[in-house]
Amino acid sequence: MRQIVLDTETTGLEPAQGHRIIEIGCVEMDNRRLTGNHYHQYIQPDRDIDDGAIEVHGISNEFLADKPRFEDIVDDFLRFVKGAELIIHNAPFDVGFINHELQRYEKDHPSIDTICTIVDTLALAREMHPGQKNNLDALCKRYDVDNSHRELHGALLDAEILADVYLRMTGGQEALFVESQQQAVEVGHSEIIRISGNRPALKVVYANQAEVEAHEKRLQAIQQASGGQCVWLKQ
């Protein structure tokens, strides 16, 4: 399966208000492996960038002055993504902007979601981690993905980071299956050791008061961080 992890940066938040894409970044995966192929392009939007957007991605109007326009790069972009599964964090945002650009370029141009299939990792994360923060920074922390080099948003950098996050988010069942197979092979080649029925009873050690209080404090912290989803408090 060919997958493209995609991100964009824009002049603002709403294409309906005339905002435009100014950067597209894509990284390619084949059968869940990064191939090293990528697509990256800055784009001249023919309008000013909102100050709030510049604070997020750091891309200035002056920097984009000599960059190509969307109509100059659209064929190369579509050639790179066509037929792939696009993996996007908060896909409605990026898909909405891409479709807006395609329809500006050609009024009846097919939308990107008819050319590619779309996976929204934000929707996926909300299903897996309800009640928790699921932005890219929070997912990096949760899945131990290093994003220390990410001081500002950037389309290609964020696509590379999201690829790592996506593989870890969706790799759990596969890793568990492989681990189970390995354990089965090890057991099959090991001698079975049976425990004697005459062994003495195990000693039961109860938690002291300080340990009980520390445990309760930890559960309350989990309850707060998970938005009331701590399963141990529901028992």
C-alpha cells in the first residue's frame, strides 16, 4: 500500500475568506515503510499572510515573493499523490484548502478525495484517546516521538513527525501479533517446567498507609489528565 503523509501551511484559517496554501509537505510510505521520497514546495499566494499565521509557521510574505504559484506546481503535486492513501492530521482543514486551490485552478477539477483516499489521524486519535489532548505535540509525547527540533510549524517537518506518530499509533496490534508469534516459537522449543503442588503458601504483603495515599493520588492525577476516563476508579 502506498501512503502519503501530508501537511500544509496557509495564510490563514478560512479558504472561504480568500486564504491560500503557502507550503505543501509530503513524505511517502510503501507498506508502512518510509521510502525516502518526498514532495515539498513553497507557494506564492498572491495575498498577505495573517500575522497570527506567521507566528505559527514563521513564513513571511517576503520569503514567498519569488516562489511559484499553485497553478505552476499543481501537476507535479497531483502526480506525486495520485492513487495514494493520504494521512493527514485534522484532514478537513488541509483537504478543504487543497480542494479550494484545485477549484481556483480549474472550476470543475475533481476534489482531492476522489483522487486519493483520506485518513484523518486526529479523528483516529480521538477514538483511541477520548477526552485527552490529541494535537501533534501531545501525540509526540504520548508515543515518545522526538519533536525537540520543532520550534515552528513547517509542512515537511510536520509530515515527517506525523509519519512517525502514525506508525506508532497503528503499529500496536501488529507488534503484539509478532511478539506473540515469537513467544509461541520460544515455548515450542523449551522444556515445560511444572510447579510443585507441595510448595508453601505465598506471603501476602499489604500496602501501608503512605503507599495507599500515594496510589490514590496517582489515580486522581490520571483521572484529571484523561478527562474522567481513569478505568481503575470505575471499578
